[in-house]
Amino acid sequence: MLKLTDEIERSAESLRQAYRPEVLYMFRVNSRRVRSILKHMGSHRSRSHRKTWGGFAAASNDARDWDVFLATAEKLLPSTEYRSFESLNAERVRAAHEAVTGMLETTHWQRHLGQWRDFLRTVDEHATDSDHSRAAVAAALERVRNALKTALAADDDHAWHRFRISVKELRYVTDALGDNDELVKACKKLQTLLGDWHDTVVQLNLLDELPGAPVHDRLADIVTGRKSDFLSRTRKLVIGHPVFDPEGSAES
């Protein structure tokens, strides 16, 4: 986790100097990796730190969502419509970005880093031995399979979101173990589809909150179609999948 922490601090320093979407992306990815490792440590202190890291990630959600939405809209819309969309929401985007840079300038963030470094000095970097790590992977895989059954049965945004999160955590704990490239590869492929689907859910929620405008209506129609397509492709990938649905139980 020391390497992840160094990378997070470099991203934070870069964001304080100048906000860039790609830097926030790495900040969030590495924070998520830290939280996934902490989840399987089990101590009170690890749970406390995981909660704190989660709070910082949550504070950056709006910025991340707008970054992705702008990039998506630029690809989907003609240039004139995209410029209209960008102009209509410039203030919202600015506020979301400033929330991130402001957070990273607080004493709360600096105090957290100090406490986090202290915590790292008290734990063995490899405290989770290989047997424990494999048990964590097995438990994470079981959660994925259960979440898939629920998602296919309920077929609502909440259940699919829970499945998406379970796949993400499986990928991170497997990646940390470092001896199952095939499972990591399978998770990455599924994560891409689920991530694209989740972006459409977020974007439709954002559009519901925005004032009426022709470009917003046009985007809502496009994004609704994309949401349906991504979910259809996800179902085709996971049903009967040898890793995620090995018994084909999701088909019944």
C-alpha cells in the first residue's frame, strides 16, 4: 500500500496545482485499491481508515461524473450541440472541480495523510499472507456470483450496481494477489461494460436535475438507448460465464 499511497499523494498534489480529469481518475482508482485491501484486513483501525478514504472518494464523485459526461457528450453530439451543452453546464462543472481541489487543501486531508502514514508503519505490508489472500478472492468471487443472481432476478439499477461493485472488488483483490491473470482479465472485460452502463445511469440522473433544454432532451434519448444496449450486452456476457455463472444457474 505504500506505493499506492505515494501515487495518491502525487495525484493530490497535481490536482491542487491544476485540475485535470485524468489525474482525478488515477486518484480515485488508487484510493479504491487501498479501500479494497483494507476491507479484507478486518481490524477496527483498517475499517476506520477505509471509511475515511471512502469519504474523500465520495467528495470527488460529482467531478468524476461531469468529466465523463462531458467526454461522452462530445463524442455523441454535433459540435454545435456539444458547445451548447458545455456552456449551459459550465458553472456546475466548475463547482464540482473546485470541490475536489478544495478538499485536498483542507487540514482534514493533511491530517488524514499523517494518520494514514502512521498506520502503514504499524502493519506488515504483506500482512495478508497468500492463504488469506486466496480466501479473500474466493469470498469476493462468491459475492459476485450471488450479486449476479440477484441482479438478473431483480433487474433494477440498484441490483446491477451492487453487482458492478462486487466485480470491481474481485478484480482488485485478485490483482493484489498477483497470480491469476485470467480472472483479472475476465473482471476487466466485465468492468468495462458495467462501467459504461453505470455512466448512463448517472448521466440520466444528472439530466433529470438539469433545467429543460433541447440539447438535454436529445442527450436523454441517446443515453437511454445506450443504457439498454450496455445492459443487454452485459447479460449476454455473464449468463453461463465459466467464472461468474459456472453452473448456469443465472439462466434458470
